[in-house]
Amino acid sequence: MKVSNPKSIDRVLATLIQELGLGPRIKQLKVLDVWVEAVGEQIAKVTRPDRIERGKLIVHVKKAPWRNELIFLKKDIIAKLNRILGEEIVKEIIFR
């Protein structure tokens, strides 16, 4: 059987993602991928981004003193994450 109109896999996947409405969720999940880049190695060693839902990023912190420090840095971290992502994805961070 001969295919008359071949499409690249990236176009097929992009169409599928759009049809399923997964685009916004995929953008949110990119936050987890860029966490180390946004916060640096030192903070990344004591934190673990867990999930993001409706713009709220949940981050687990290993030690209470770090949690307190990160609360003061929250606005800067949000701004850096959104700058890396190219749009406002993260609206709030909850450190636990």
C-alpha cells in the first residue's frame, strides 16, 4: 500500500496533542524538567518538585531551614521558572 501524503511524526504528535487538549498540561510538566536550571544545583539537592496543578507547584524540601529560606526566594524562583518557560505557567509555589 502506497502512502500518498506522508506526514512527519512531530506534526502527527502535535495534532494529536492539540485534539486531546493536552497542550496546557504538557507545558505545566515542563516546570519539573527546568527546576534545576531555575534554582541551581545547591537548592536542587535539597528540593524535589513533586507536581503542578492549576499553576500551583508543590515542592518537597528536605530540611526546615531550607524551606524557610526558599519562602523568601519564592517570587524570584517563580519569575525565573516562567522566564525559562517563556510564559506564565507557575503562579504559586508551596514548599512542604
